[in-house]
Amino acid sequence: MWVAGLVTGWLLVFAAAALADASFSDAQGDNNAAPDATSVTVTESADGTITIALTVANYQALPPNSWINIWFDLDSNQRTGDAGDEALVRYVSDGTIDFFLWEGSALVSRPPAGMTGRFEAGVLTVTVPKSALGSPASFGLLAVTSRQQQLGEDEVTASDYAPDQGRSPFVSPAQLVVPDPQGDQDAAPDITGVKVSDTKDGWISFAISTPNYTTLPGDTVLLLGIDRDGRPSTGDDGAEVLVTNVGGEVILERWSAREKEWIEDDPPARVRARNAAGVVTIDVHRSELDDVARFGFSLISADINTLAESVLALDFMPDDQSFARYTLVNKAALRLISEQTFGTPSRPRAGKPFTITLPVRRSDTGREIASGTVTCNVTAGGKRVHAVGKVRAGGGQCSLVVPETAALVRGSLTVHSGGKSVSARFSFRVR
């Protein structure tokens, strides 16, 4: 959580530091926002035609992959029909009308005889002969607007309901007006642009424009995925670092190749976020990225249903779910970053060849080293053993033949590359 002193201190540092920036744009309105119903009016003419006029606030023309369902509870009994409704009129964005009528156990498709529908200037107008509904004297009505988005093999559907709960009663021939709040439809934060900058003190800032929300509500999530090494074969679909911003909390996770899942970073994580005036700013210190000089990043925003634990709407940047690329101007000095040593085979055998490997990456590229030298210091059975050191397969290796009488192989190896060095100790019990 932010405190005033921390914010003030950070702003002073930021103002004093030279920075570079790059801007990335993203299409507006691709966030799967459902048509936002603001009112529904139902009237009946003298010839028995029911007219339903539904006003939408956010679209003058109905976007593709969207539809509007008008549900009719014809007997005021929630225990009958499909969740209480015995008829459904559906208007699809291509202008077609579907009609379904309850027949004892299921809704059955029927010809939409005498029905019309049009969507113009943000208003859907549908006419339905009352006789098609069995000429009821009264009925309950629910309008549901929906828009669908594809996410891999899954489909995400955003919706708005009018009324928000239950059904609104219509009694012939009185007029029914159903008001519905504006802005209550499912809609992901609409990412329209991202400005990335970095400062001399190591902070990388992502200023993400979300013009449809001044501040993000608690049921929205913003995910920042970072490809640290530029390789699609590493991490989770290429991303090794994930920053999640939800409900004012920001979390940094790292991909574990061993566990095949995201692991939350040990505190304190050098990451923070703030949100105001339609911009979400996420700051990540370059040390959290192992001081790489360049990286890829992608963003996903989501509107979620916290009770049902489901996703309702999404927006991607870039739209093809690849990575945008950014190169730091304020680069950190080169470091060699080592991982855990391992043996080949996993345990040494007496009288057999054995190799100790220390994986090493460069901090500026995030990639494994390709050249350098290795110094080996190996003992087995308490005696110094000759080992050959070399850089191979992205790390330093020490190779030896395990003495017949050895019970333990231990020691250290030091890798030198790019004018830097890194060391690690090891110990293996002989079989």
C-alpha cells in the first residue's frame, strides 16, 4: 500500500533522474465491452403488437459477435420454463432474429413470423406479435446484451442486464419503462497506449492508458508479462516475470521451470503501482529483471466475476499476444547470474566420468553465456583431483574421473566471461 511519504520521495527521485521513453499504441474499443443498456421501454399497440426499444450508451452500431436476448416470463412462475422464462427473442449483430418457445422441457426454435428488428443510432427496436407469445395479459421481461471474444480455444462473453435482478412486469396495455445504470456492463480496462521509460536509479515505468476507467474498480485485473531473454521457448509462453495489479495490490511472480508454475517473489519485491486520471502506472526495478538491457513485454486487462471466478472481458496489448520490445537507455553494469549447480549423471559413480555444470546468464541480455573460461577446484576422498574446465551449453563445466575410493566429490568452480566472474560451491555423494 502507498503512503504519502513514499510517494513524495519517489516523485523527487523521478524528477531528478534522466529518462528515456518509448510509446506503444493499441486499438481502442477492443476490450470486449458489452453493449451498455441504459433503458428498456415496452409498449403495446391496438393491433396486439409489442414493441421493445432498448437504448445502448456505448455503441451507435452493434459490434460484431454481439447479440441482445429478450426473455419473457409468460406465467410469472420461476419454477417453469428456462430459469423461469418461456420465450426468447434474440437479435444478432448481423440483423437476424431468432425466436425460441418453451415446450415442456426445453426451448425450441420457432420461425420469427411477424417479428422485426433493427439497431440504429444506439437503439434496438424489436416488434413481436403478442399472439406469438400466446397473447398473455401480462408477462415479466429481462433484456440481456452480450458480446463474445475468443481466447485461444475458449470463449469469453461480457454482458449487461436490464433490470439487474429479476424481471420487470408488463401489464397490457400500460407502458413499461425499465431504467438501467450506465457503465454497469462487463468491460475490461481498454488499453489504448503504453509509455515505457527508465531512469538512472533503475526504475522502469509502464504508464498504461485506460480511458474507460478513471481508476480501476476492484473487479478488474491488469497483467504485465515480461520476456526477459527474448526467447519464446523459455518461461510461460516466453514470459519469465509476471506483475499482477488487482484491487490496488501489486504482486510480482517468477516462472519456475522446475515447478511449471508461477511463484510469488520473496519480499520485498521492488515493484509498485498507482492509478489516476485514466492511467495505471506500474514501476518495476531493473534488478527484478536481473538488470537486462532490453526485454519484451505484453499486457492483458480483464474484467472478472470474483464470485464465479470467471473472466468476462479481456483486452490485449499487443493484440496478437506477442511481445513489444523495449531497450533501456540507463543500463546497469554487466553481471554474471548463476543458477544451481547440477551433476551429469545426477550422482557420481566411482571410476566413472562426472561433470559439474553451473548455468550462467548475462544480466544485459538475460541469455546464457557463449564464451569464457572456467577455474575448477575439486577434491574427492579428501584429495585434490584434476578437472577440466570449459564453457559449454550456456554455463561453466568441470569434468573429471571420480577416483575408485572416493565417497564425496566437492569443491567450487568459477566462471569468467565478459570481464566478470561468478563462483559456486558444490558437493555430491558418490554411489
